[in-house]
Amino acid sequence: MSDELATEKDQTPVGRYYAEHVRLSRDREPYEQLQGVLDAAEEKEWHLVGVAGGLPDGGVVLFWDTKRPSFGRTSRF
């Protein structure tokens, strides 16, 4: 993740969905900080499915789907 962005780095996803708490620094623009988190998740092929903001510490919670979406496809031919 970003060098100045505080996230819960020690946690690993358990199951398909993962909630990541991100504390934003007041020293940089929020969109710049979040872009680093989004880029890191893209490398893992995670997909953002929700966001909760307005936390007292100025942070947000990002909700990730850690599995590749099937878009309704089945394994049948």
C-alpha cells in the first residue's frame, strides 16, 4: 500500500470478502492516497465492492471481493 497510508497490514483475508480499514493522512489528498490502495488491490486481482466513510479517525473501510468474478459463467461447456 502507500508509504504514508495506515492500513491493517498484518491482517490476511479469511474467506472471499475482506474489509480493510484505511486511515487517511491529512498531509496528502485523499484520492492520491486511495489510488495507491486501489493499485495494490488490482495487482492482487481484488475487486472493490463497497466503501464506508466518515469514520471518527478520518478513515474509510474498503470492502473487497478477493475472488475473480464469474459473471454468471459456469464450468459446463
